[in-house]
Amino acid sequence: MSGLYIDGRWRAGSGAPFASIDPATGETIWEEASASPADVAAAVAAARAAFRGWADTPLDERIAAVRRFAGVLGERRSMLAEAISRETGKALWESEAEIGSMIAKVEVSIAAQAERAGTREAALAFGSAVLRHRPHGVMAVLGPYNFPGHLPNGHIVPALLAGDTIVFKPSELTPLVGQLMAEAWAGAGLPAGVFNLVQGGRDTGAALIETHIDGLLFTGSAAAGAHFRRVFADRPQVILALELGGNNPLIAWDTPAEPAASIIAQSAFVTTGQRCSCARRLIVPEGASGDAIVEAVAALADRLRIGAWNEAPESFMGPLISDAAAAQAHGAVDRLVAAGARSIRPLLRPEGKRSAFVTPALIDVTGIAAPDAEIFAPVLQIIRVPGFDAAIEAANATAFGLSAGLISDDDALWHRFLDRSRAGVVNRNRPTTGAASNMPFGGIGASGNHRPSAYYAADYCAYPVASFEAAKVVDQSDSIRGLATS
């Protein structure tokens, strides 16, 4: 089976070949030709041709199609989870949970579409006021590598329910998962052209956003999001939904060290730190209580099991997505230390592992001008402050605004923090990575463009149409001021 899926048919790309590498072993697990600009144009044309028919398809039939997709995912769960683990390096338990989230997303999206993008009608004296929603058209979906199934799925399912058609480009680091998703949609029996897959890297993505699309749905880095804002500055008709990264703060205050450490480690080190909502900065009080929290986190980090997805016993952390990603993380930590930061736990390669593997790092950056940047790795920066107001100030000292958290049993502190924190996801006594599927997910500032995804994805996949309607023509003469009477 070739790597592109366009207009209901599989075909080979006509661009340069590229490969997907298992970061735990260095093994090549997928290799195909990328999509050329001509291939991309063909995919967009197919989506454009299919749009009107799909938009006119009754909603019940669109719902049935996405439910069939969920059924296909369920049938192929083990195979899909293994593919995610091989491409990303994630532990199998995480990949299995990701498939579960993809399946659950279907019913959540059906409920969200009905609640946030359905039809509403109110009777008026002359007729009625009606609110409807209409699809935009052709949606380009650019997927990330950290959740190569779940995160693009969170755009694709609501868009298809709305009546949009799709051109999906997975991350060039996870093309196998993208291909398997396309196979699942093909198995769900979508009409030709409704879902299309193109594969490739930066050039393929650039070709896609230069075509006649009606929306760009993107999950990825803040730098890429800023680039897209500039590219589309003169194309306001294209809806942009940008779910980006974060330099996320987690405050631990007046709390026992051991239970706090478990929440902190889960926040900072799950998925090897490769979640956009991972805690990047831990803010603690100066003195003994802050020292105890940091020491407990360091002790727990030392015990975390690191290994490949199929190693026994099961690992908590796998490798980073690539050797290059590990090199970038090492460079960022080295620059912090060179600027005066103190290494409590350095970022190391575990003995006997390939270079994509790293250990959890704790770096004390108190008193230095640390860059306001997302280190997409298990690197937690420690900031010590004299009081809670200073803790909130430090938490908000970022251009990002994705997630934030407070670990404290003090209700008064929680309400102060909740009222003053600047983030789209604000958690208490739970990991910063936690999010409910029936709520929005997204951030402000450099973390997005105020179009939170998850439950609110229905908002950007369709536009509202408000109507005043009367079934019969009504003479409006009496309501026209100044109407001549002679």
C-alpha cells in the first residue's frame, strides 16, 4: 500500500523519499515517497470536489460514519497502539490509552456538535429566530508527533461531523500512524475525497497551506504557530485553530512533600516530558518546606523506570522522539547551567541506551534570567520565591498561557491562584497534564489563538448562521417610520 490516500485511492507520492525511525532501536519502520506540490494540489482538489456532497449529507449519516471509524479503531486497537509506540517511543500503556482516547472522542464530539453547533429556534411574534451552523469547506489538519493519533483525531472528527472535508498531513516523524488512521477512515466507508492523506515534511506542509483551503487546524510548537499567523495575515477567510505549547508553571505550597512529588513527577515527566501541558517550572517557597519538596521530587525521579516500549518490566518513560530532539534538550540544559543555573539532577543518557533516551532533569534557575521557552523534554526548572504573591507573579512571568497548577489544600490560596493565573487549563492537586474530555483544552498568548480544542472544537469547525424567519410575507408598512400617508 502506497503512502498517500487521495480521492478514495492509495497512491505513491511523487516527492522525495523519507523514513520513520524507531527512536528506541534506530530501526526504520516506514519508508515512502513524500507528497509533491502536485500531489498536495490533487488532495485539496479532491476534498473541494467532495465538500458539497458531504456537507449536504444528513447529520445522522455523518454521525454513523464516524461511529464506524470508532469501531474500526476498536478492532485494530493492538496494532495501532504498537505502531504509536514504535514511532514515538512511548510505553505501550500510554499508546493503548491514546487509542482509547481516540475512540472516546467520537461520542464526545457528537455531544459537543449537538450542544455547541446544532440548530436552535425561538418563536417570535412574527415568526422565529433560528441559529444554524455551516461547515467551512476544506480543512487542512497538521498533526504533531507526541500524540500522533489522538491530537489530529481531535480536529478531524469534529470537522467531519460539521460537514467539512479533510486533507491530513501527519508529522514527518510519525507517518506510519497517519497511514493507519487513513486506512481506518477508508474502512469506515467515507465517500471518496472526504478524507485525504498527504505525507512529508516542511515542504509538504508549506505546499498545503499555500493551496485554496478554508481552515488550518494545527497542534504543535509556538514557533510554527507564529509562522502560520504571519502566513495567513492576508487571508482572513481561512479559519485558524492553533493549539500550541507552553512554559507551564506548577506551584507547590504548604503541602506534604511526598504526595506533592508524585503530582509533580507526573506533571513534568510523563510521556518523557513531551506533552504541551507538561509542567516546565516548579515554584516552591524558599526555605525548608521548598527544599523538602524538591528533594522528594529528585528522589522520585531517580526511581522512574526508563526503557523501550516493549521492555519488561513496563517503563514509565521511553526515549524522546529522536536523537536530534535529545541533542536539543541537552543543549538547552547546558545553556541554563552556563547562565548560572544549578543542576540538581542533570539530563543524562541512561547507561546502555541509545542517545534518544534521557533521564529526568531538575535544574534550579532561581535568580537567573532563564529563557521563556518550552524545553520539550523531561526538564523541570525550579524557582524559589519568598511568598505566595511572588509565586503567582513567577507563574505568570511567561508569554505562554496553556496550563498551570497549584498543589495545596488551602482553599484561600487556590482561589487567589485561580483568579490571577493566566492559562486556559488551571488544575488543583492534579497533574498539569490532566484535562476532561467534555471541556475545552487550549491556551492564550503564545499558547494558541483563543480557539480551544477538545469539546470546543465544534466551535471552529463550523460557522454560525443567524436568521429571522417568517413563513409568509408580512406587510411591514406600519413599522416604517416616515412612510407617506397621502
